[in-house]
Amino acid sequence: MSSFHFLNKVQPPQVTALNLPPNTSCVLLKKRTISVEATPLPILQPDGVLVKVIATGICGSDLHNYVAGGVGGRPVTEPIVMGHESSGEVIAIGDLVTTHKVGDRVAVEPGLPCRRCINCKTGRSNICIDQRYCGSPGSVGSLSRFYALPADMAPHIPEHISWEESGSIQPLAIGVQIGKRVDLRAHQTLAIMGCGPIGLITAAVAHAYSARKIIAFDINPSRVEFARKYISPITGRPIIDHVFLVDAIPSTPIHAPAANGHSHGLVEKVSEAPSAAGLADGQGGSAAAVEDDHEDVPVGDRKWEWAKIRAAKYIEEAGLTAEEGVDRVVEASGAEDSGLLGIAIAKQGGIYLAVGLSHNQTNSFPTLAVTNKELDVRGITRYTASCFPSAIDMLSRGVVDLKQLITKVLPLSKSTEAFEAVASGREIKVIVKNQET
């Protein structure tokens, strides 16, 4: 059904008259193999705009495609143009367009729903059954010099927002959707697992929404240090109240010596009682108590016991013991250990949102704790219709600062270097300038 968006197969005269240069694009050929080459110029539709793309951010899902050859169970089986976090300048408009003009500064909404399936009709176009999405298998990405899309999917950008920031509007829209899905409200407490771009943007959105306390976790020391220095444009102080450097959760029996220095005593007062600090399973007792008699305890159960020990320590250090954990948890890494720790740190009756994408499609997960703590466990796919306008508004008013997150800017000709920079884990947000070839 999404083919209805591409009825015209011939370029209209207002585009051919521009005599544009080749549409140089970043094309993924296979894992970790990119070619910067000319691709067909997209055809402008009567209801669309043709955009000269100025800036594009590299997303985590782009990285999954680059490193692993696919993301979310969708393998890349043929060369695709990468990218979906883009912004640029309108250089041509379709015959039916009245909302835009040549020269307008716009963002690119990368998700093109069919607008006809049952999910679109019920207002959930982000899970459209027949959606086209920039840079995904079967679709053309926006990491190119030119990109065409429906005019209503190209929201206007104020003049005072830089092109580099504009290349990060899409992940900010994701942050807005995260706030909606996790039902984040003023004066609540929030834990974020993962201090990559989405984790940090989630913190920025939560701060703008007046979250009372934000804590975050990462396994990468440089990202932990960066997160600690992410400053609020509202208060001039760090956005995140506590950022914890974590390591892998052990899979050894709980009675074994703790190689990482975590003390068992921190949870003695909370591991037995169902309500204490939101950490218990709700049944009383601990799987660790039967470790000596049962050598076949699942690895996931052992890791869960360790996760509770660590969660108690972090809750105590964050000053949240009396509150029995946090109201909301956003898992933004996709790592199994983050999921275990996230459930452990959530207070009873809280909400846990799975955001992060992993190379693996399955993880061990403490389902019994979810039931006994009566947690809401939710997923998220991209963004919904109001997220881009909200993101642009927040950026325009200065309540969210994306400039701090942009740590590297490279020309389109150095696309491979851009992806490798993201893969290194040393950068936060990498921006590609599409016209610099």
C-alpha cells in the first residue's frame, strides 16, 4: 500500500530544470563495507518536496546495519543507501504543495506510513504494517545529497537552529516518544540504562519534563564521564543526578566471593521482604538460598540475584532507598545485564520501557519479578505523529541542548570514517555533512 506514495515515475520539469549534480550517496554494500557513489535522483511527487540534504546524524540502527548486516531481525540482503536522521533545504516542490516553498529549512521525517492499514487507521502509524523507513531494507536512506518525501513529512526548522543540531532532530523525536511510552510525568524518578545518544537525549527530555531525579548507567568509562558533564540549558547544572559505571553481572553462584567488590550486606535487609526497596521478587526468600542444594540453577537466575545486590547499592547511593527504587526505567542499551538491573531497580508498580537494540534477538529476563512487582513492561518503535513538532519546539525554545552531544562532524566523502567513529564507542553523536563530497 505504501506504493501509493510513489505513483509518478517521471521526474517533473521543475526538477529537471535544476540540472542537479550526481546524487552522491553512502551505500552499504555488505558488513563494514561502504561505497560513496552516485545513485538515482529520487522522483518528486505532486504532494512532495525535493530536499538538498545538508546534515545527517549516524544512528544506532545505522550502526547495527553497518557492523552486523541488519537490525531487529531485518537483515540487509542487498546494497542500501544509509541514513535517516537528516535535515536540509527545499529545492523543488510538487504541483499540489502549498505549505512549502523553495529555500525552506526542513527536517526529514524518515518513517513513511501507508496511512491505510489497520494500525495507521487507529493512530499508530509508527507500527504501520507496510511502512517505508529511510535506510531500512527495501527503502532508500537519506545519507545522500538529495532526498524526496511528502511535504507533510518535512516539518519546518527555525533559522536559529544550526544544521548540525537539525541532523539530530530525529533522535530527539524518539526521546519525546520514549517519554510518552514510559508515561513520564513531572516529579518522578527515572533510571536510564545506557549513556549513548538515545540515553542522554532521554535524560534531556525527562529533565525538560521536570523529572525529580535521574540516574544513569553505562559500562563505557568515557560515556559515563561524558554523561556526568552533560549540562542543562535550564539550570546550568548536570542533567543526570547520578551516573554509575557498571561492569558485567556475574553468573557465578551468589555465595562465591565477589570479584567486583559489591557487598552482599547491602541487600540483607531488602532481599527477604516483598516490599523493601522494590528489589524483592514478592515471594520472600532468595534463589541464592538454595544454590548449595541445586547445581542446576539457571544462569539467568544467578545473574538476577547479583542484579538485586547491585540495584540495592545504586539505590542507596542515589538516595532512593526510602522510595523503593525508581518510578520509570528506560533500557537504552539492548544488553541483557541492563535489562536485569533495570527490573531490579524499578519500584513495585513501576514502568519499564525496552528501547535499546541488541545484535541478539533474545535475552534472559526476570519474568517472575515482573509479575510479582506488578511492573508494566513496554516496547517502543520509532516515533508518532506529534513527536517531530514537539522535538523542534523543545529545541527552538532552548530547553534541550543537542550541541553538547555532537562530538564529530565529517563530510559525506568520509562516511566510512563516520561509521567507524560511532563503532569505536568514543564518540557520542557523529554528523555527516551531505553536500561535502
